[in-house]
Amino acid sequence: MAGRKQFDVDAALDQAMRVFWQRGYADASLDALGSATGLGRGSLYGTFGGKEALFHRCLDRYASVYGARYERALAAHPGDPVRAVEAFFDVVLERIADPSVPAGCLIAQSAAQSPTLTEESGTRVRGLLDLQHQRVRAALADSPADARTLDELATFVVAVNQSLAVLSRAGASGDELRSVTRLACATVADSLARAAAASGTDDAPN
């Protein structure tokens, strides 16, 4: 039928997402995006509204695909915040080890290039980091620690996650990354145990 799009929009988004993921926003040229998606500039603009709008769609798609996995992992162990954090890092390491996607993390890559982003794009990237913080914070809530400690631990977990992305792009091995997550989980467990001891409760993490 005349005028009907003859391509899979979701597949094009996946390919464009990989370009932004691998190269970052600044180096994701329209030529590279067109080559990856098989679309000419006219089709890119006609379908997505330009490079920045396409970037926003790719951020949303990345958050939808991987954010859902993180959320399931964090929610899978109610009453056991340490195990929830361990499950979260397991999903992160699975993504890093997946040979079908670029190394690192689209959000970490984009955050590192924040100075090159528009204010709107920078706000979107920060919002995705904040959403990750909220999810981790919710998983830690079932503990005796005070709100400030839980906020700090959630920030710590998000920071470790972003560090894993950077280390993986630099060639760190799976064993090295696993040791980072092991120490991070031990830090979370120790902090929650000290909070439980200070509050006089018996529900400190094992």
C-alpha cells in the first residue's frame, strides 16, 4: 500500500539503540544510524523526528527492556534486601556478558557524555538513574536502617552498577566484575546488620 512504512519500527529502534550504546550520542552520526537501521535520513526524520528524538526513543526502549528485568530481580526476594541486591547485580552481569549487545550500559554511556547532551536529553538520562535509585531503595526498605542510610546505600548500589559498565567497556573480566559485586553486596549486608544491631532488632541480614 502506497505510503505505508515497509520496515519494523521496533527492530529499527533496537539497531539505533545499539549505535548510541556503542558510540554515545555525540559520535552516533546520522550515517551510522542510517547504516544500522537501513533507513535513509528522510525515513529517520519522518519516523522518529530527528536524531535527538530517536535518542529519546532508544533511552525509553532500553529502560523498558532492562528496567523490567532489574525490577523483577529486586522484587523477587521480599524481606531479604541483600538477596534482592545480589539478584539485581546478577541481572546486570548477565547483560554485560551478553555477546549480542555492546559492552557497558546505554545509560552509563549517556551519563558520561552529559556535557554534550541538550538539557532535555540530560534530564532524561538523570531521570533514568533516579528511577534505578528508586527501585533499589524500595528493595532495601524492609530493613531496620534509617531513611538516610537506605538512601545512601541505594546511591552506592547505583554507583557500583554504573562502575561495572565502565569497567566492562575497559575490558575487565567477568571474574573481576563478579568480585566487585560480591564486595558491594557485603557492604550492603554489613551496613544493614549494623543498623539492625543499633536498633536492637533481630532481623539483621545473614
